[in-house]
Amino acid sequence: MSNLEIGIAGVVLALVLIAIRVPIGLALGLVSIGGIAVMFNMNVAWGMISATPFDYVGQWELSAAPMFLLMGFICSSTDMTRGLFLALRLYLARLPGGLAITSVGACAFFAAASGSSVATASAMSRMAVPEMLNNGYDRGLATGTIAASGTLGSLIPPSVLLILYGVYAQVSVGQLFMAGFLPGLLSALIYMAMIVIRVKLNPSLAGAVEINPTPEERREAFRDVWPLPTLILVVLGGIFTGVFSPTEAGALGAFAALVIAVVRRKLTRSALFEAVTQAVVSTASIFLILIGSLFFTRFLALSGFPRAFSDAILSVSTETWWILFAVAVIFLVLGMLIDSIGLLLLTLPILVPLVNEAQINPVWFGIIVIKLLEIGLITPPIGLNVYMINGALNNRVSLPEIFRGITWFLAMDLLTLVILIAFPIISLWLPSLAY
């Protein structure tokens, strides 16, 4: 077999292993080591194992990921979103689908403070879904709103996926954070508009919500709103003004979250232990996939597969629309089977050379990729956010009902994707101002 044939066989074998639920990092690592041993010898493979992981994982920029994860889990375990949710609920509940709109807004704020879609969906599902169900909301709309809005954590900075993309593709993480802000806001607004229109056309979807707060209740609700906006201001304000780097912002954000939790008297030992444990487990999982993807990158580069893939795509057309269409098909198909972090790190070794050769703006392309990954988070049969909500609710709402509820949100995601592709300025305006 030629090196290229070994590379193709390796890609197929990796997908098969992932499909049968072998951990993604392990699958990529085993395929890479075996492939390099076949192409050269085992000494070359062992040399890669001994030198590569430390050199890559030790990069300073990657330390931002565990810091933002810790910040998000502290926010979740200390109930930092409840005050904001209750305040928004008082003012938006009278709108058609007001509680669902409130949930979208609260998810957007929490996403901007956590950087994690899983943390956002987990925190909001326990708070917002029971509230909507108790007020007569359609079960699919209630759960679909949180499942879809939770994905905003992938795009609204500080996003862990944007950090991983930036480090891997050698793109400024600060630029990516600024580029993701407006598309994330656009996604939230489109979700809200869709909810209003659907409930206007079919009022039974939202039941009947009776909320008549007194002036004192309004003031009381706003007394606990400050934690999330303060955290967002500290983190994103520092990044956008260039005061500190994303890595420094992650550390400061985690520290600020601890301080806010102490001030609010919410930082119990159990809450801190839960947040730290979740952050450690998530970081270990991400770094295992990172190491496996790095091995996979070396293996594919030695086989010549990325070059052959680029040539095959560009031989059809060199137009940007064709390249994006091909990439979208890959992500939408694989996104049904592989979680977002695994899919991102599985495909980047193949896509980055293609993007560089086609001279596509890597910041804009990164936002498109993350939007595609957002869609994958709620696309059956995997739909990680769907399973997260189903587990958080102890099967109170079945998986088929949740998947039914996300159908309209998937349509809105595709609409947003088309807008982002048609108008690149939405993603590139803020970075162009700063850089």
C-alpha cells in the first residue's frame, strides 16, 4: 500500500472506531501510531509519542480553556444565573412565548460567562425548563429552547471551541472572540423572533402565564442581577480593549467568579468541589482528544492525505461557496455521530491546509465551523445538549419530544449560517476595528 492509501485507510478506521464508541482521543492515537509504524517503523512512532504531547499541551494559549471551564462551572454550581433569569422573567413574560424568550436571553448571558455549551445547557435546564412546563408550555418548545440556546456557549466568547480552533489553526484567539460576538447575538435574536412568531400563530404552545410583580418585587429581582454582567464585563472588556490576553482573562474570570460567589455567600465546600471536579474532568477529556488529534495530524501529514483531499476539493471548483458547501456537508453528516470537540479536532488536520491553499480568511472560516458545530450539538442521533437536558430532567421529557422541539431551532441555525456566509462582515467587523 502507498502512504496515501494508508492515510485513507486510517481515516476510515478512525471513523469506525469512533462509531463503535471508542473514546475519540484513544481512537485517533491508536490509528496514528499504527499508521506511522506501517509507513515507517515502530521507532518513528515511539519517537512521536515521547516528544509530541508535552510540546503541544504545554502551549500557553491552551491554559485559557481550563480556566474558562472552571469559571463556567463555578457559575453553574453557585446558581449565578438565577437572579438574571428571574429579572428577565418579570419583564419579558408578557411577550408571546415570554418565558422561552427569557430562557434564550439568560442562556446568552450565561454562555458569555462560561464558554461552555454543556455548562450552559446543564445550568439552564434545571432552572428554566421546569418553570416553562409548570406554566403550560409545550414540552418540545420548553426543552428545545434550552437545548438550542445552550449551543450559544460555542460561539459567544469566551468559547472553548474558539480557543481550540485558534490554537490549532494558529489564529489569534482574541480576534476569534471578537468575531464570534455578533454572530452569537444574531443567533439569539433569530431564536427569539422565531419563538414570538410561532406563539403568535399558535398561542397554545406557551400556555397562560400570569405575572403581575409589584414594584418591590421588581427591585428585589434586580438586586441579584449583577453577578453575570460583572463577570462578562471583566472578562470580555479586558480582552476587547487589549488589557490582557484570553489566557489572562480566563484566570482572572475564574478568580472573579470565586470572589462573586463568596460575596453572594454561595461558595460552599460542595459547590467548589463540584465545580473543580467538573473542570478537571472536562479538561482531561479535552486534552486527551487534543493529544490524539495531534498524533492524527502528524500521521495524515506523513501520508499526504490532506494535500490529496485539498486537490480533490479544489479540482471541482476553487470558488469559496463550493469549499464551504463541501465542509458543511462533512460537518452536518459527522456532527450526527461525533461530539463537537472531537469533530473539530478530527477535521482540522484536513481542513486547515485546504483553507490555507484556498486563501479563505481563517477567522471568518472559524466562525462558520463553530456554527456548524453548534448545529451538531442538537442534531440527532447524538445531539449532546439534548442528552444533557434529558438527564438533567431525569427523563421528565422524553428524547423524541426534545428532538421534536429542536426542529424549528435547527431551521433557524441554518438561516443564521446562510446569513454569516452571505455577509462575512458580521464576523469580521469587530476584529477589523481592533486589529
